[in-house]
Amino acid sequence: MNYNTVIFDFDYTLADATYGIVSSFNHAFSRLEIPICDSESIKRTVGLSLDEAFVQLTGYNDKTLINSFRNFFREKADEVMSKNTVLFEDTVSTLQRLKYEGINTGIVTTKYHFRIDETLNFHGISDLVDVIVGGEDVKMPKPSPEGLLLAIDSLNAELNEVLYVGDSLIDAKTALAASVDFAAVTTGTTNENEFLQYPCVKILKSLSELFNQ
């Protein structure tokens, strides 16, 4: 591998949290007396901030309503998210191999930092990730490069030494904005053809393909 630092998105890159995400969205919608959404529509918003996802799914852009949505979402997520998040089959082995090879690892996501901590602790893999930057750690969510650059700076890495791995066009835009290489993984809702409109050093079907020449 030609990098000393590999940073990952989380949802649909390292793990599948569909059950918790959909449950939390629809719990919040029900509490607000807004029609619930189908799973596929909700999955396509993963990678956006909660505020942006709410607006995209409902068309409502009222700050008070959005704040209530966020609170109701977290209410349900605290109950169901981490214990129902399933790591992809090769997530642990990929992180273990990176650590064995002396490569720095990180997670940059719009998901709450504390939720990532909670999930990694639940699965017993906190020691495999060197830095986490979550949604509450930045002023601007992805595709702003703020979070990715913050992680890179904390690892004392140079931009040309970093690979960002993600499953969405938002992740591709984030890497481009940060001037770092990007590897796409098609374990989310974005297919290979969609990724071709952005610079990608690799398009992967699974994380283990990171190590293929």
C-alpha cells in the first residue's frame, strides 16, 4: 500500500446500520406526525447530516421542526443503533491488517462521534482506529473537507500519504475537496458508474480489495 494513513467513512463503508437508521427516522417522523418513509429512500440519505436528510425526505425546512426531529431521532437511536449495527465481513480483518502494517487509521463521518465510540466499543475494536471525527466535531458536514483535514492533522499525515475510503458521492466530493486520494466501495447505495464522475484510485466491491494491486 502506498499510503501511511487510511481514513474511512462509517455507514455502508465499515458497517450496515440500516435497522437503527430506519427505525430512528421513522420513530421521529411518527412523533412529529409526519408520514414514515420507506427504507430505500432513507438509505439514500445516509452520508448527509441529519438536518439535510430530514429536509430531503420531508421537504420541510423549519428549524424548530428539524431540532425536534433530531431529538426524537436520537431518542430512538440511543436505544437501537449500536447494538443493531453489523460490521461488514471484512471490516475487522482489514483494520487489523492496516494496524499490523503500521498504517494509521481513522473514521470521518457525519454520524455522532459518541455513537461511533459506542459502536466500536460494542464490537470490541476501538483499538483498531486511531482517530474519529464525527458530526458534532465540525462546523460544516461533508462534503466540506473540514472533518477529513482535522483527522489528517491529528495524525500528522501529509495529504499525499492519505487515502479516504467511502461508499457515497459525498465521500468522493469530500476527498476531492481535501485534495486526498479516494477509494470508492460499492457496499452502499452508489454504484461503480456513478463513482466514475469523480477521481477514484480504486473502486472496490469490498474492503479486503484495498490490498489488491
